[in-house]
Amino acid sequence: MTAKSTEPDAHPADAPDPEDPRKPDSPAEVTAPSWKYVLRTTIREFSADACTDLAAGLTYRAVLSIFPALIALVSILSLFGQDEQSVTSVLDQAEGIVPPDAWETVRPALESILTAPAAGLGLIIGLITALWSASTYTKAFGRAMNIIHDVPEGRGAITLNLQMYLLTALFLILGAVGLLIFVLSGPVAEAVGSAIGLGSVAVTVWNIAKWFVLAAIVVLVVALLYYATPNVQQPRFRWVSLGALIAIAVAVLASVGFFLYVSNFGSYDATYGALAGVIILLLWIYLINVILLFGAEVDSEIERGRELQAGIPAEEELQLPPRDTRASDKRARKYAEDVERGRNLRESAGRSQEDPAAARDGERRGGSDSDRRHRRHDGSR
């Protein structure tokens, strides 16, 4: 359950190893009562952690990251060549994910990047800037995962930012690969196949296989979001956890249902006019983020059920060791100091933040501050 600690940055003390042999190794080893407990607590914790509010914040970060991410993606693609057919294919794919109202503003910038001569310092600087902007979503997702896992952020600013930048860079590379796969389809795939001597059968096989490759990329991205962003040492990396599988399946079904509703029953054009495309995009991103956080809650509560079945006291707080505690320990010390100062301020009726007993001892040893100033002044004369 969500810990209700009086300290702002409490974390599990002496948490067992994430791979503790007492824990069930597979879903089949989890007992029926444990599964019932997991189902009940998942729904309760999803509400207690305010995941719908967290999803709204993630949606805001995602919107801020979309255009820098697109610029970074096409910057990466521009390193592989800028023939006219590739440029047109990339822009056609990008147009499908950008609201029509914003596309006319974004298209010139993307065209200028894709048709730029060779990669130079400007491209590198632009790519770094886009990476920094796009990483805001990854960082926000990590904060949400920390809330779900009942753990404070203990990694220092440099370590945390470096990890999130590297993770975002990996996401962008995977996104570029996915975009290339889209580009290498249809007429482009046929042209490439003819150029390298592949027949129509090979091109047909590729047009089918590409969907499995894209699915693998999506699975890997979700797995990395769940595994690498929170400040907890989790059990060994798995390509597909149960929570990730649920999130991906529900996201696909929800997306299909949402766009069918928008196409056939929605009245967004009549309600929002020119902003309809933007509103639909925001709602869809919000829906995906809610589903991703629900999948993370499923994984978190499954881990709690495994720990409880193993006899580990996780009923109040998930028992996974944090990756780092230096930053959270420092915040806890500062918080304790502020509490002590506030207590002294209350006990002295607002006259001092210092401990009254310590202040009296200091006065007995060397007098008050004014006395010491007078003595220094007299000595100087």
C-alpha cells in the first residue's frame, strides 16, 4: 500500500534482494488468494496514487516532447541520406501523427532538416537540444513510477539526468528504426528490393514481417519505461511483464475503439472547430498514459503479492531496494533540520530558530551576540 510516512523521503530499510529465492518465480506459482489480493490492491492503489492526475501531467510533457522528438527523429534519419523519395515517405508518415492544424507549421522545419546537405555542427547541436526537450517526458514518467513503487528519487541530479538522456536517446533511435520500417514499405520497399536483387516474394514477406518488428520495438520501449525509469532495483529485466502485456493489449484495443468512436460518433469538429485535431490528439495521449500507468500498477502489485507470499512484510510498503539514496537522504536531513528549527521557533514564541538550551549554553560560554560585539569593539579601541 502507499506508505503514509511522516518523513518526506522514507524508503524501505534493509529491503531483501530483488531476486530473493523465497519469491515465486512464475505467475503459475502465485497462489489464488495472492492473485485476488493483487487484483484488489491494483485498483485501490491506482486510485490512491492519483494515476489519472499523473497521466494528465505526462500528457502535458508528451505534448511538449512531440515536436522536439520529431525533429530529433528526422535529424537521425537525415544521417542516412536525403533522396527525394525518402524525404516524401518520412513526411507522409509524420503527417499521420501530427494534428493537421499544426502540420503546416511543422512541415517546413522537417523539410529543411531532411534536405539539409551534410550532417554538421548545426545538426549535432539541434539534435542535442531536441534530445534535452524530449527527455522531459522520460523524466516525468520516472517520477510517476517512483510514486507507484512508493520510493523517493534518490539519484543525484547529474546521475539522473544522464540516465534519462541516454534512455531518451535509445527511445529516439528505436523510433527512427520504426520510422525507417514504415518508409521501407509499399513502393519504396519494391524499389529497394529491385535494387538489391530481391523478388516480389521477399518484399511481400517483409511487408508482413515489419509489423512484428514494430511490435517488438513497442514492447521494448514499454519494458524500458517500466524497468529503467524508477529509482528501484527491480527483479531481472523481462521483455514482457504481465503489466506491460496488459498495457500494450489494452492500449491497442482502446486506440482502435477511440478512433472508431471519433470517426463515426464524435462531434469534435462541431464542438472545437479548428482545434478538433489537437483535442483528439490530447485525449488519445492521455488515454495511453492512463493505460501505461495502470500496467505499471499491475506489475507493482504483483511484486507485492510475490513478496507477501514469500513472507516479506510488504503489506504497507513495497520492499524493493532503491537504486540510490544519496539525494533522498540529503533531503531527509534538510527536512529534519527545518522541523527542528520550526519547533524551536514555536517554543521561543517566534524569537529564535535555535535550540533554547543550546542558546543558553552559548550565552553562558561567551555571552550574547551583542555582548561579543561590544567586547570586540572595546578591544579594537
